[in-house]
Amino acid sequence: MMPRSTSYHEKLIQDLQNPLEAAAYIEVVLEEGDPKMLSKALKNVIEAQGGINQFSEQVQQLYHQIEQMLLEKEDIKFYNLNSLLDALGLHLAVTVKS
């Protein structure tokens, strides 16, 4: 029997367990500016960290608020996103455009 290959999603989740990979992933998605992509990216990073239940109730509520805003294409409150990224061990940074 041949060994089962790893799916793209499984490999992505495995890679996102590395904080540097997770940060780069979120950064690229933010540059794309697509709310649905950001929602999926946050979901993937949370999955890589063991799932939403690994986080406090406050962080879970924050994630659900941001997810709802993204799905409804509303403006995201910067501080909500920053707080969620902080809970994921990440932060926003401003860099010079190349």
C-alpha cells in the first residue's frame, strides 16, 4: 500500500505552527486586501495553534466579531484585529514600500 500524501491544507497547517510562517502568511493576505481571504487565513492560523478552544473566551469572542465583520465586508476595527493577532503571537508592523 502506498503512503498517503499530505494534503495542501495539512501541510499549510503544519507550516503555520511556525510563528514566522504564520506572520508571513497573514502579511501576504493583508496585502491582498480580500476580506474572505483574511477570514480564512485567521482560521488557518488558529487551527495551526490547536483550534479556537485553546484561547480565552475573550479572544474567542474577538475572533468571532472579526470574522463576522469580514464576512459582511465591514471595516475591521484596527484594535480588534491587533488584539487577535496578539493572542496568536503576532503583531502588525508598518514597513517602507519597496
